[in-house]
Amino acid sequence: MAAVAFHAVSKRFARHKRRPLLRDRLARLLRPSEPVDPFYALRDVSFELPPGASLGIVGPNGAGKSTLLNLATSLCLPDAGSVRVDGRVAALLELGTGFHPDLTGAENVRINSALLGLSRRQARDRFDCIVDFSGVRDAINEPLRSYSSGMVVRLAFSVAVNADPDILIVDEVLGVGDRAFFAQCVAKILEFRRAGKTMLVVSHSLDTLESLCDRGLWLDQGRVQRLGPVRKVLDAYRQSAPAPPAVAGKP
């Protein structure tokens, strides 16, 4: 059985020419059949990821990458097709997702550990490992609003990986941390691969995806352009990029 499976999945959103006012929202509730201009974030996307595989997802901005991850984590539902995920999921989708700025780092660790399915005892037993990996022990009892963006990412990533998920989903947030922590994260992700965990990773760093993933998925305008071994997919994606414009006065 696949750890993650998308079958003919489409997801659309309403496109608004201007910011909708309250009267527009009320009119939509009263007249739900009124036509709207749909925007397809994903259209007819299909793939299967076996347990232990790692999928690197590439594409230009607006290609549908984040929407795909949101569907995999059940943050939204498909308008057509089906999504099946088998296993405990830990996701890093946006900076500070699930963290509260007025709570301390320690309080956020305990709450997010519970959200990821850890018991109170498991969270207590893993607390020191989480804090040590994140490198924010000196600030762990300070409110999160006093943290830098890099500190928030480090703490969020540490909670996610120490929850021992079956499936790890990462959307570009690792680029916020410093170089030393990035190397630490890569080492941890490679350890996940050796342990047979399943991963979905979105990044604009193609070299990072090539080092972390064994399969690749190229999206453009919500459609699958290529799916297969990560090196072949990334090579095709690189070749599709337009050549940089010539600089005036230079050959």
C-alpha cells in the first residue's frame, strides 16, 4: 500500500477581481449557484509514493506545490479525485504554523507535541532532545514573539522530527535557518531516509532536493509536467528555465 496516493486530484479556488466585501460574502451564501471565476491550483494530479520514498516537488511560484502539501496534510480537501495518506504526519508548511507567539517556547513544544500525537509522557521524555536539537535552550522559557524567524523554524523542525512521524512534509521553511542548522537538518532528514520514513519536500534549491530525495515531481500551472527519478525530473526542469537576459554592453 502507498504511503501517499493522489488519484486524479483537482483543487480550485474562486478568483476575485477585487477584495470581497461583506455584502459579497452574504450574497454568495444566499445565492450559492451564482457563477464564479474559478482558479485551478491543481488539475488532475496523480502519483503514488511507497513507504520509505522521498519526493522532491519543484515548479515556479503558483504552480500548486503548497496546495498539494495542504491536501496531503488534510488542511484542505480536493474538489475532485482522492487523496490517501497512511501514517502519522508531521508537517512544516509555514513559519510558526501551530505556534502561539504569546506562549513560551517550552509551552509551544508541549502543545505541538500533543498535536502531533505524542502522549504527555512521551512529550516529557523527548523534551530535552527537542530543545537541544533546536539550540534555543537559553530562550526556551521566553515568549515566542521574542524569537527570531530562524529560532522559530529550528524549534518547529525539532518538534516535528522528534515526534517520530511516518511521513515528514517540508515546504521551503528550512532556508530561514543559518547554515549550521541547515546542515543539521539535512543530516536528520537523511537519517529519516535510512530509517525508512516517507518524505515530501518542496524547495527552490534543486541541489538540496537532489541530495534528499529519490523521486521528483514537476508541477506547472497545477498540472504534472514530469514524474520520476529525481535527477531526471530536475534536469528537465533546469532545461526548461529561460536563459538569463543579456547584459547591455557585454557579449
